[in-house]
Amino acid sequence: MKHFQLTKWILLSIFSASIFCSCGDDSDAGAIDEYATDTSIAVTGSSSAITPVSAEIVCKANISQGGSASFELGVLYSTKSEELDEFGGYRATTKNLVGNAYKITLSSLRPNTTYYYRSYVASAGINNYGKIKSFTTQSIASPITLQADTITAFSAYLHGKRELTTDYMYELGTSCSDGFVVSERKDSMERYGMFVFPNSSYSYYNYKAFSNGDYRIIVNNLQPQRVYYYKAITSVNGGYTYGAVKSFTTGEFEKPSVSTPTDITISSVNLMVITIDLSAYTVKTIGVDYATDARYLENGSYNSKNSNTNNGTQHPVSLSGLYPNTTYYVRPFVSLNVGNQIQKVYGETVTFMTADFPAPTSSVTEVTHNKVSITVNTPQVSMYKRMGVQYSLKKDDIGNGQIVYNSGYTSETSASIIISGLSEQTTYYYRPLYYALKDYYNNERYDYVYGDVKTFVTTEAPPRQTMTITTAGSYGWTTYNTTSYSNCLKSNNEGMSNSTARSILSFTVNNTSSLTFGYRVSSESGYDKMTIKVDNDIICNEISGNKSVTSINVPLEKGDHTITLAYMKNNSGNSYNDCGYIYNIAVNGEMMSNSDFK
């Protein structure tokens, strides 16, 4: 403990001794004598004048009278001794130092409660503490729990009696409040019950006090035909004194019920809430609370859905947005206006399970020697999903097969899946699949749902596509090896003024097909130019400059076809690569190689 550099005053004058003697009973004077030789800056004295809500504490501060104005004198106190370390707990202060003594009254205490306290003297951020001592406030008489009456299905009048002396009544004043704790659990009323006091925010309570100490409170929002336990409370400064436990049973009211759920799907269900004729009541809402765990209905973590009609005895409710293959707990309710208060009456909880995801179906729409197109069909699911196909060479190994998906999550019910890179004349096993998205933001999904295993057989590969190159003139187009493309042809008249490199690629297709390729020119802009035609259709006409690759897709009818390539140079000047290029020529997606050009 840090100490001030002070001249400590030890002498106790007769005047200061008389002050302490007047603070309380004889124990005060004895306490001062006991600590008369303690030269600590802060000395904890005794407690006296203890009531249920207050106590007086006397302490010493061994400091110079002349410098006392710069000191803070006080008492730290708490119901936990460990909180008094390092300036913790509650704090009461005074500036009245008589000799070396000061007295402080602690108020707003709880009855029958042990408090720990210690003196302190503080200045310039340095705290000096006395020893920790304790006292226990006096208890007050327990209230008397009287019998409840005027009991209905939703409310009851609770009666109690306070037996406190006139002196205590005067001292406790507004810090004392009468009430009850009410619960359906007798063994844990304080934990699960509701504390009912005048003007409580929990519900509406009508409080009335009588001259003989009796009082009553009406408690609403009770459930019909339930046993409730209650006991009287006297609350003083947040501390409770309890009376004996009594009980009552609320009156009858026919509770709502739920008929057997119908039209159950993976995400929805139709319910019917059955009630009595409620025309004699003011009905606010009729509906159900529902959750995936019965405990959620007790702790408030549930959803609610109201019926769209309060008339009659049958009230339909439709639930949607449910999780598939999940058990739901449903509790019907009727919300009434009773005594200017909203009263919610619950029925018995029932359960139902949503349907599981139905299996997808599939069909092969096209198969060739190296690829297949499969249509996957799924049921209407009110959530995003992803579809795909899993395939394998062995039926018993389908679970380890490769999966090809559609492009992404979709709300559509079908998708076309294309599997390429297959071997010709081979039997493959496949099954359709999909999974639904549970949480989009966290990418949380449901498990895979699989369809039946089926087969397809790839066809024999057709003869490899070839093209015949015919060159007209001294210069033409020849194959050019590059690692960037599967095949490449380039003009060979670079640097040759007044020349044209011209070649014709001739080929035949046996069915309606598509021709794809890319092209570019790298030449002196405006002078050395490239032209490409497919049959009689001009693809590019006399383009020049240093261009990037342009891709083209040309539909072909069955029969013979030609690609005409020409790179024309003027009489002077060369720029860039000084040539034209055609890349990645493919028919029906089958990429040709340089060896296919004859």
C-alpha cells in the first residue's frame, strides 16, 4: 500500500473520544480504543445503528487537520468482499473529519444481508485502505401468503399481508414494495416465475392495500386449467423476503387444437386451427406458433402465422418456407381481449414432418462418339438448386464417378448437362442429381439427391476431318507450329512486295455441321491486307494493321465446302509480322491438327 509522506497524528483528544461514544452503542467506543494505536493512514472502525436498510460506520484518518481538505474520506462496501480490492464496490464519502475520526451512514441496504466494508483515504490518485470488516443487516418479518380468490380461466386475485412494525414502515418508506412470485414450477419459482408488483411492466396488475396490512394484486395472462404456485414477497432495495407457497387452479376454457396437417410438401403445409364459437369474445388473432424444437416454443425462439379469418370454428393456416425432411412442432393459439388486456390461450402441441426432396429424372437427348447431352429434371423446389450428372465406367463405382454440373444455382426445374471427352463405342453409367441451397449468404446447402442409374453408349468415331490445301501462284498458306493453338496456317509471302499468298482449303462434311476458327492479321496498316471467305461468304475483307484474334462460327450444310485465304502486299514497306493467320480450325467442335491439312 502506498502511503503519503505525512506527519501522522496519533493523539486522541477527549473531544474526539466523546464524538465516537455518541455514534452508537458501547461497541463504537471499544472499537476506537482497539485501533487507537493503529498509525495507518486509513483505519476501519466498527459498525453500529444497524437496521434492515442502513448502518453507521466509524473510521479514522491519520492525517494532518490542516491538509484534510485535499483528501477524500470514505467507506467502500459490497456484498462480496473480493469486490473491495482496488477501489471496488459501492462508495460513501464525507468531508466531516473531527479530530482523526469520521462517521458515514450507509443507506438503501437490503435486509438480512451481510455487507463487507473498509475505510479509505485518497489523495492525488493514491488510495490508502483500512482492513475489511463486515456486518449483517437486520431481517424483516416475512409476509403472509393468503388464499387467492376470484379465479377465472385467465386471471386471479392474489392476497397477502405485511407484518412490519411502525418504526420499520417509517424507515423503509418507498423502498419497500409488496408483491408475489407466480409460477407453474413449484421447485424453481424464483427462476421461472413472474414477479408481480404494483405497476409492473410484465402485465396489468390492480394493487390495493388495506389498513390492516393486507394487500391484493390481480394477475392476468394466465392459461386455462393450469395449476399455479405463488407466494407473497416483500421487496426492499431489490432484496426479497418470501412468505409460504400456496396454489390455485385456473378455470376452464376450451383450448384451440390443430387438425391433421394436409398437403405436406418439402417446404409447405396446410393446417386447420379448431376453436369453439368465439363470438362472445373479442378476438384479436387466431393462428399457430411453430419451431423445429419443442423447447423453442417455451423460450420464445419460434415463428408465428395467423389465420386470415377469425369467424366460425375452423381457421386455416398455411405455412411455407419450411425445411425439407424436418420435424416441426406446432402450437395453436387464440389471442383474446380480456379485461382490456391481450390474453393468449394455447392448445396442445402437435408435430408433422415435411416431405423429403423427390428424386430427379433424366433423359439422353444426344450422344456422339465423344460427348453426350443429358437433360436433368427436378421437382418444383421453392429454393435455388444446382443440377448435374455423375457418371462412371462401372455401375458399382458410380458413387466415385465424376460430376458435371449446370452453370450455377437456378430456380428452373430442368437443365441440359453436356459431358465431353468420352471414349468412342463405350458404355457409361450415369445418374442425375441436384442439391438445394439452404443459406445463400453462407453457401450452406442440403445433401445431394440422386435419381436412378441409367446407361448410354457412345457411337463410333467418324473418319477424322481433313482439308486439302491448294495454292494458286508462287505464294500460299502453310502450317505453322505454335504451342498456343491446336493448329495454325500462315501466309508465306512476308517481305515480298507486289505479291499475294493465296490458298484454298477444300473439305467435305457428311451432316449439317459448324465450322469454327480464329483469324488475325499483322501488317502495314492500309497497305498489306488479308481477305478470308467461306464458300462465297466473306468473313473478312482486306483488313490490315496489327489486329488481335477474331473468332468465327459458320454453319455448314451437308456437302463440299471451301475456305479461301489471301494475303496481298503492295509495292513497298513492311510492318509487324507482315502476314495473316488462321487458328484452331474445327468442324463440329472436333479440333484439327496441322497433320490434317494435306
